[in-house]
Amino acid sequence: MVNELNALESKIVQVASLCRTLRAENTQLRQQLAAAEAERNGLAERMETARNRIEQLVRQLPETKTPA
């Protein structure tokens, strides 16, 4: 019986340790996700700015006449 309790205690310690490890990993992954989302948002903003600038430049181009 004592051996069974010791084995159970050991398994509980292992599970608690795994739980702490997984919580720390989860926190780290959430931080990485937040950073990636912020970077994505910044890049989307830059693309929108570039798109607007290109559209503005295209509007400034003289129209070409095509031969009939």
C-alpha cells in the first residue's frame, strides 16, 4: 500500500510539473501570437499605404491614345 501511495505521489508530482511547463509554454505562445498579429497588422497598413500611393501615381499618368 505504501508503494502504491509513493507511486501515486510521484505521478501527481509529474503531472503538476507538466502542467507548469505547459502553462509557461502557453504563455510564451500567446506572446508570440500577439507579436505576429501586430507585425501582420503593421504590414497590412504598409501595403494599404503603398496601394494608395500606386493608385495615385497611376491616376497621374497621361492617358495613351490607342490607334483605331
